[in-house]
Amino acid sequence: MKLKSKLLELKQYLTALYLAYKRKDLPIYAKILIVIIIGYALSPIDLIPDFIPVLGYLDDLIILPILIFFAIKLIPKNILEECKEEAKDLWKNGKPKKWYYGIPIIIIWLLVILLIWYKIFSYYPFLAP
């Protein structure tokens, strides 16, 4: 149960970081780190691929919390608290209110799958359905 609560807290912090990024009063160096963190969290490319047993998920369990820790230290306390409260409201029902923000990620995944499909069947035409 403790792992689940830590994962929910991590999700809330990621959301709070995103909300902090949208603020104009946040220092630029904090915004740059937030872009890196959110990009890494949403990226299908990891330092260690997830299909490698155990090691594949270690980078997500170690690198992401460390990056979030550093970002939290760069954000002024009052901004972070406001964004954490707003993030709680956003995840209150278990899913974000603006779910359509995930559409670009879905489109990117579909394009990657189609590109792989095209490359495989153009290189090996005898495999074509």
C-alpha cells in the first residue's frame, strides 16, 4: 500500500510541476528543468528500455523522483503549495478533467507504430498481409 501512495504522490507532483510551469512568476531555470522532467516522464524512450526485467523500471523509479526533488527545490514554496492544491483538485476524481491533453501522446505513438509497420513491410515485402 505504501508504494501505491508514493506513486499517487509522484503523479500529483508531476501535475503540480506542470501547473507551476504555466505560471509567469516561475524562474526560467525551474521552467527548463520542469520541461525536461515532464518530457522524460511522458517520453516512450528511456535510458534503460522498460522491456529489460527489473532494470527497465529502475530508471523511472530512481531518475524521475530525483529530478522532481531538484525541481521542487527550485520552485518558491508559495508557488509550489498553490500548484499542489490545484493538482489535488485536478486528480480528485481519479482522472484529469482535461484528458484531451493526452491526444498528442497517442498520435505520436500511432505515428511511431505506423512508421515501424511501414519499415518492416517495405524491407520484408514477403511479410505483407
